[in-house]
Amino acid sequence: MDYEVVIGLEVHSELKTHSKIFCGCSTQFGSEQNTNVCPVCLGMPGVLPVVNEKVVEFAVRAGLALNCEILPFSKFDRKNYYYPDLPKNYQTSQYDLPIALNGYLDIEVGGETKRIGITRIHMEEDAGKLVHAGTISNADYTLVDYNRTGVPLIEIVSEPDLRSPEEAKAYLEKIKSILEYLDVSDCKMEEGSLRCDANISLRPRGTEPFGTKSEIKNLNSFRAVQKGLEYEVERQTDLLEEGGKVVQETRSWDDAAGVTVSLRSKEQAHDYRYLPEPDLVPIVVDPSWVEEIRSNLPELPDERKKRMMETHGLSSYDASVLTASRAQAEYFDALTAQGVDAKAAANWVMGEVAKHLNSNGLTIAQCPVSAENLAGMLTLVDKGTISHKIAKTVFEEMWTSGKAAEQIVREKGLVQISDSSAIIGIVDAVLAANPQSVADFQAGKERALGFLVGQIMKQTKGRANPEMVNTLLKERIGQM
Amino acid sequence: MKITRKNVEDVALLSRLEIPEEQIETMTGQLNAILEYVDVLNQLDTTGVEPTAHVLPLKNVMRADVVVPSLPRDAALANAPEQENGYFKVPKVTEG
């Protein structure tokens, strides 16, 4: 049977505040265990949590950017569960009156734009980190670090509008991109500041009712989101094809093994017994404050992409890649601002720069070659001072030394030789030394010319102007 | 609503309480008596009354995003029944 995949994502994003959501402890990642804790986030009796105003502002900012309604009256609730990652036995979250509702965002998959509904966004506290001695299954005990407890989160819940693992990945990438532009989250999946759970079910194509879903956890990278969901589509399809049933359960993605495994719990139905949080008073958002935040929203990825296409005539694909991160879009803009041709700037940012960043595990904000230096080099290419080939050498040198292109070209004598009188002597010498190749070329073997060009480049250490070499070679052979 | 034996068992599990078999019946009866007692509130007509989100007439009590010193780790761990290497040590948990 032909099945349709139905996916909804729950995305958790840690907000980039200095202090925690309900107390003044630092949110610093990577501190010594249990050094960013206080009586409030440790859940000591008699303490009084107070909301960090920045958390509300960031949540409203995210809500507006994701086209949500901001609820004028919002409150916190206790979500009760027994698990040692939270010392209070409940998580302070929002239940029936979250900060934002009914939004959407547009994703692009296979050249088509699709609108994905956002059910709600709520504010909550993050939980602590559990360290298991040995593996999770054979550990004798568990160690707990509460530094992360109380770090502010927003949870963004999508409608079940996603129809493939690929769409789910595109949606998550878009959320990350928007939150980065908004400057409300670092969105580092590897540090857990952006996390994602997925609900996935299948139904016979063309039918309305949803099938039974499974919830997939531990999708810790964009790749894992796609791979984990692809695996789950296959698993559920096989089950249904064999006449079996999908069981509603939570499963965990095991990235190394490439499978999802059941996390069956003794508690059949999770009953979180939500109740209003009596220690926190409601949040009444002033409409004029919401409008102020709206008017201060930065240019978002979609708008920036549109502007890039209009101003620079870039393709939709190039503009999408360049605007995926705000820092990258800014790097590109800095290049064009210095007069670099847009297409050349796009090629370099998406090509050499991206390649070097990836292989060194760096983000563009950490790029050792400043936009100014790269622009300087591309100007040299444009003027014909250096060749495209030499440009890559200069780029390598800028990457390691941080020097400006002009200085490198001067120090290393990399200026392109475009003086025909200087090239012609080398051409003649190479022709004299390789009579066989000359004869081959004259006999119609085009490849022989490439060999001769290579010899000349070798002798000039790649500095000879390639067009000029080609012209002079053909000219000289023609005269023979 | 009537509390059943099953409800008591479920809540006991969620609350990590071990209730001796012979006490389950008694507790079921006692919980039902409590619910009956507060059930009188259901006689009130609350049409048009906004649900109460908080008992105090307060809103928007917030603090600035400023870091204040945390507890020294020794103090944070002082009441922990068990600790190891700066961590709280708890019985193993395998449920994710």
C-alpha cells in the first residue's frame, strides 16, 4: 500500500540570556558541575522564583518572527514528573496559556515552497544533565549536574504538516536560521542549545485519520533528524505491511547503530498533572510593547534572500545558501560592499570559504580570513594581478597567516605574468624540449596542448596568464 | 468523579509511594470522602467568571537579566544524601 508520512516537530531552543529563567545563576555552558546553582534552581523549600524579563522578550520576538499571535495573558504551570534531571519533581512550563499561538513558517523543498503551521510556542526551564557511570543500561548509579537546570527554553511545536524526513530537516534548518537572525539562541545542536523531538505516523495515502504515532527522541543533528525519521518510516511501513500495528511509544534514535529503539516505560500513560504555578504571577503583555518588539525585528532570512536576489541577481539556490546564517549573509554583504562582483563573492563564500570552515570545524564568525582581506584578494584577481589558480594559493596563505593578499603576493612573488615578451621565451623553450608533443598536437591530439600548458605553468610556478599561454602556444606552433 | 482502586495505584506509582495492599481500599475511601467534601463547590454558579490564574492581584513581576553569584558547590551539595566528584549521586535511572 502507498502510505503518506505525517510528521510534527517539537523544537527546544535555549535562549541566549546571561542568567537563568527564574534566578540569577549564570547560563554559561561548560562550567564545572554544580557551580551555577542556587536555592531557586535546586528547588529548595520556601524559595521564590522571579521571571527574567529577557526571556519573555525573546519568546515574544520568536513568536512574532514565526507569525504567531502573542497572547495578552499568559501564565506558568507545573508539569509534574519524577526524574532526577529536575530537583523539584516538576518542570515550570506553560500549559493552557502559552506566550504565542497559531503561527507558521515557509520552507522550500525540491524548489517548492510549503507553509508549515506552528501550533504554539511556550517558555519553560531546561533540566539538568545526567551522567551515567558506564552505559545507561549497566550503570549502578547516576550522577546529576544541575547547571543547566533553569536555563531558559522556548519550545516550538509544529502542526503535523510535514510530509517527509526531508521536509522535517528543512523545517528545523529554517527554525535555526530564524532564531539565529533574531539573536535569541546560539542554536548549537552539538551543545544541546537546539534540540528536536519528532512525532511520526503513517496513513494510507488519500485518507484523513492519523495513524498511531511514535515519538522519536535523541535527534541530535540535522542529519540525525533526517536519518532517524527515514528509519522510522521504513520501520512503520514494514510493520503495517506485515499486518501489524504501530504501538504508541517513545523511541530513541541510536545514531551509531542507525536504528530507533523503544524506551518503554512502566508508566503507561504519562500523566503530568499540570497545575498553575502559584509562585509566579501571570504575564500580561502590553500591546504597545509587542509592537515595539515587532518594529525592531531584524531582517529575516526570507526577506534577506529576496533582497539578495533582487540586488545581485543571484539564483534562488545561491541566495538560500548564503542567507541560511546571518553571519554568512553579512560576510557576503561585506564583500559586495567593497566592490566585489556578487557572483564571484557567492562562489568564494559557498566554495573555498565554506570548504575550509567545514574541514576545520569553524563557523563563519570565526573565519580567519576577514571579508576585507578576501575582498582585497578578489580585487587582485579582477585586475589580473593574480590568476584564479594563484588565488587559491593566496587564500590558503591568508587562512594560515591572516595577512592581506597584496602583502602575500608581494612577498611570495605571485604576481601573474601577463607580459608576452616574458612568456614567449618560456613557450619557445618548452616547445623545443618537447618535439613529440608538438608533433602529436599537429597530428590532431588536442590533449598534447594541455601537457604543454602544464609544462609552462610548472616553469612559471603557475604565474603565467593562462589565456596568454594558450594564445602564444597556438601562435608559435602555427608558425612551425 | 469517583476515585477507583486503579486511580490510587496509578497515583502511588507516579508519586513513588509504596502503599501496602491492605491500605489501598481504605485510601480509596478516604480520597473519595475528601472529593465529596470539596464537591460542594460545584454547586456554585460560575457562569461568566474568569478562571483564576493566581490568587494575588499581581502581574508582570520580573527581574532584569543580571547574573548574581551562585552557591559555593559545597553548600549546594551539603544536603545531598550522596555525592561524588561534585555531582549529586542518585539511584540509577534508565528511563529516558
